[in-house]
Amino acid sequence: MQARGKIMNKYYFFHGDISEVVFLKQYQSLFDSPVCSFYINPDDHMSLRKEFDGLITLVGKVNGQEVGLIACDFKIYGGSFGVESSDRVCAFLREMKRRKIPVMFFLETIGVRIMEGRKVFPHAFSILRELKEFVQDNLFMTAAVGSCLGLGALIFEIGDYRFGIKSKSTLNLTGPEVFKMFFGKTVDFEKMASVEKQQHISALVHENVEDKQEVMERMREILSYQNVGAEQVLDYPLEESYVFAN
């Protein structure tokens, strides 16, 4: 896969084809074209998946308008929020806010990456501050597409429109082990934390659908009714060439 870019602070925008990247193919139907702009700090010795470090950040076009995507990659550290990946998400949100580009966040995460120690918390929770700034003037949609725990649940709640996937998604500030410590082993965590339960007892979930494909279809539909402004074009000349491994 060919990608090209120019530096923006410590991060770069690169053009790439998500249809050629195994772990990104699942988002192809979300966009008009598989050609997207990846937002990363490149390392020639790392694969693109490792560059994203469990949190995908890219821009694609939906109905001719540029839209930002942040997505947890659960196979990399459980889609958790580490120091570097959280800083990149914050920078991405600031850039999307500056350009008035709406953002979609697909959440499947164990929460903060506590294996990085105490230092991770201010970085990870800075995402909440950036999101509160972002949503003042921009559309932000969230989807719980699997287990959405800890910080992930807090991010989910900020969404202007919030999706869950029936029989698959769970939302809670803690995982099942801690949950059972407080409420007993007989309590069914999967049932209590399910998006169906949350939709029934609260306004946390707006809509539950069958699968991720339906989430993407609904998001495209919602975006088609949004006035997201004139077509945005990345204003960084694309000069340097790189080749990433999947």
C-alpha cells in the first residue's frame, strides 16, 4: 500500500487504500471511496496496525463530505487508551474541530491501558476534555460495537447519537470481575450491562441495531441530513512517500 504525507506537528496525514489493509477493510462500506487519510506518527520499522496502537484515526468521505473516524482495534491491547494513542486522538479531535469535520467513534475497549502506569491517566482522560470542546459545534456519533468499559463508556455517553449492537455490546465503568465483587457472583453482568438493558432503563443508548454493518449504514444516513459545510480538503501538500505493511 502506498501512502503519502507531510508533517502536522508530530503527526502526519497519509493517503492510503483501506481495501488493501486487512484490519481496516471492515470500514470500507462506511465511505464513498476506500481511499482515506490516515493520521499517525510514522515509524518505518512498524506496521500500520502497530502505528495505530489500538486506536485508528483516519478521515474519509461520506456523501462527498469529509468525516473523521476513530475506532478501537480490540486485538491491539484490547483497544485500550495508552499515552501515545490518547495524545494522537486528542490531536486528531483538535484538527477535526478546526476543520469542522464530524467524527464517528467505534468503541470496543477495556478502557485505560493501566499497564502503562499512573502516567497514562491524564493523557487518556484528556480525550474527554477535547470531546467536550468538539461537540459544542460539531456532530459526534458513537457506537458500542463490543465490550465498552471504563473510559470507553464515558466517551460513548458524549455522542450526539449513540448506537449499540444487540446481543453483542456491553456498557459499564468496570469489567465483570469488579462488578461481581460488589454485586455478587449471581448477578449476570452481560445482561445488566447489555445495550438492550441500558436502552430500556436509561437514555444512554439511542438505537440498537443488528451488526456493525447496520451501524455504518445508519451513520451514513444521518450524515446525509447534516449540513457539514463545504467540502473539506487537506491543506497539507502530500510530498513524502512511504510503504506500510498490513
